[in-house]
Amino acid sequence: MKAKIDTVKTLLDALPYIKKFHKDIVVVKYGGSAQTSHELKVKFAEDIALLHTVGMKPVVVHGGGKSITNLLSDLNIGTEFIDGQRVTTKEVMRIAEMVLSGEVNKDIVSLLNSQGVKTVGISGKDAEFIRAVPKDKKKFGYTGVIDTIDPSIVLNIIDDGFIPVIAPIASGGKIGHPGFNINADLAASKIAVALNARKVLFLTDTPGVLDKEKNLIHTLTIEKVEELKHNGTIVGGMVPKVDACVEALRGGVKKAHIIDGRLEHSLLLEILTSSGIGTCINF
């Protein structure tokens, strides 16, 4: 009986947040270990399905860098990184689109469909949803930065009761152009702004933003983020993630979260509990 009562208490704890975020768009950047572990994939799909079922409007933006690297290796195609960013040659671009828009995207769609929620997978090329320009053509090739976003196709998908799953491949805006490979964190941030999302969440392989003693920082402001970058507390791969959070907030998103995708049901713990589990950044 105690276990049943505890279950009811958990549901009651979540109820205020279900009411608060009902009908709100929530953008989730899905990547890291959560995207490669079968067990975590299933838990992630359960989380997204529950958020959708209780009336929220989740939008999934995914990466797939490891899968791209693995296929390039299998095909004996070299790949190069500069400052942590992949150099996308025309040959690499073909593989990136094949992996992201094909294998990875449809795997996520299938997972979510298996949970009984209707899901549609697209890339930024569909309806020219995302247009990009070269980051630095000579240096990075077909690695791009987002120029414009037309959110209408995604809003139509949401209005029809489907969950959009978005691969970060952008249109080059010209016939025959191979498109651009876009950083998934930055894509999630820009998409959240374009959709007027309430929240954007980034699943990572760390508990969140850590201080110099490796303790989790639960809440941050934009001002504090800049201070921690300046003093060397936020470094390496966390820098583009906090930059994506700040960009989303400055674009009108209410809150940005960096959470540990290695934990089961991390999305539900962050969104539907009073304590949360990661780092929340706001104004």
C-alpha cells in the first residue's frame, strides 16, 4: 500500500508542472549516450511520449556525430575536426545526410511510434524549413550556420497532433546544392526561438554545468554564464552548449536546461519535479 501511496504522491508533485506547461512547445536536443544506449533510447521515448500525452508539445532535434564518424570509418573516408567542428567535404556531406536524415532520424521516429505517439521525421531541407550559409567555406566546407528558419512546416506538424523529429541538415537554397551540416545544439536553439518555445533542453553526458570543484550548478543567469566562461570554469565542449542556451534565452525562450542524458527519465525529472536534476539557465 505504501508503494501505491508514493506513486500517487509522485503524480501529485508533477501535476502543477503539467498544468503550467500544458500546450507549451518544449524543444529537446537529443544526443550523447542517451542516443547510443538501447535502454536509454527506450526511456527517452517514454519521456517524450508522456510529455505529449499530458498536453505538452515536444519537438526533438537530434545529433548523430558518432554514427557519422563510424560510417565514414567503415567506408574508409577520412574526417577532420577543427576546434571541435567537423570539416564537411562534399563526400562527408553525403554521408552526414544519409546518417542524420535517414538512419538516425528514422530510428527515433520508430522508437516514438512504438510508444503510441504519432511522429514525423524531417530535416531542414523539407519545405526549406532551415536555410544556411557556409560557416567558412575554405576552412569547414559544407558545415553551415543558420541563416533563416521558416517554422510553418513544424507548426503544422504540431497542430496535426504529431511530434516533429528534426535532423540538423539545412538547405543551401539552390538547385543541386548538397545542403549544410549544422551543429545540433545551435540548431535546437534557433528552432526553439523560431517556434516560440517555452523551454529548450540539452541532453549531455555530464550532470550539467559544473563549478571548479566539479559540483553541479543548479541555476545560472546569462550574466553568471559569461562570468564563468571568462574565469575558466566553463570550458571545452560545455561552451557551445551554454552559448546555445544563452542565444535561445535572448531570442525569447523562457528557460534553457542542460541535463544528464545518461540518467533514466532525466527529461521528466527536470520538467515535472520541483528540484530538477540539471542546470537551469534563465535571465
